[in-house]
Amino acid sequence: MSERSHSRLSRNLRTASFGFFLVLAGVFLVAHPLAEESRAFLADLRPTPIFDHIYYPTPSSPHPVFYHILRNFSIIWSIWLALSIVIQLAIKERPRRVAHTLGDCVFWIGASYLLEMISIGTLSFGSFVALLIVATGLSLIVRAIAILVLEKLRPWS
């Protein structure tokens, strides 16, 4: 594959990903009460102390429908990212791009799991936020390891 056609495929995949994200967001806004649930969630936030004079916003009541909608979004988006990884590997995308998408996929899979746990009430909001930070760290670690592995296995970069 020529460099020009590879560049075009890569650019088209990124454009398709952005388009898929916009379509997915639009479908969720239309098909689910996401706007109403978001308003209710934001209106319910109250400052909660972490340390002396340091607060973070937490909802004062559970919002299982809101979390469930976000979980479904996360699952579909992570499936798209996994499909994108397969396509990126097939077109021999640069290792850093593949690793970036893999890291994003790991984050969204983790987020969907955490959203499921908070929606069924087995996780508090504070634990959810802390574990979301952990999921972010794990996605960065996976990204770094993937770059190392892919650059060793596929020296097309």
C-alpha cells in the first residue's frame, strides 16, 4: 500500500470515528431521556468535603437511569473502538495510533463496568470517581505497553 493511500485510509477512519461518535450521541439524545436525566443529575449535585475546606460535587440521590444510559453509550463506543483497532491493525496504522485507540477502548470498557456498578447501587459516587481515575491510569499503562509491543512486532512506524 502506498504512503498516500495509507494516509487516506487512516484519515478516513478517524473521520468515520468522529462521525460515529456524533451519530451515537445524537441517537442517545433522541432515544433516551438523556437531557432530562442530565439536568436532574446536575441539579442534584451538592458539595461534599474530601479534606478540610476541599470539596467535590456529589449527587445527593441515586440516578440509576442516568448511569444506565451512560453505561449503554460506553459499551457501544468501546465496541466501535475495538473494531477500529482491528481495522487499524489491518491497514498497518502507526503503532502509536493503535495504542492510543487501545487505551481509549480500555478506558471505556472500564467506565461501562463502573457505570453498571453505580447504577445498581453497589458503588458509591466517591468510589466511582476514584475508580474512574484508576481506569484512566490503567488505560495509559495499556497504551504505553501497546506502543512498546507494537513497535517491536511491527516495525512499520
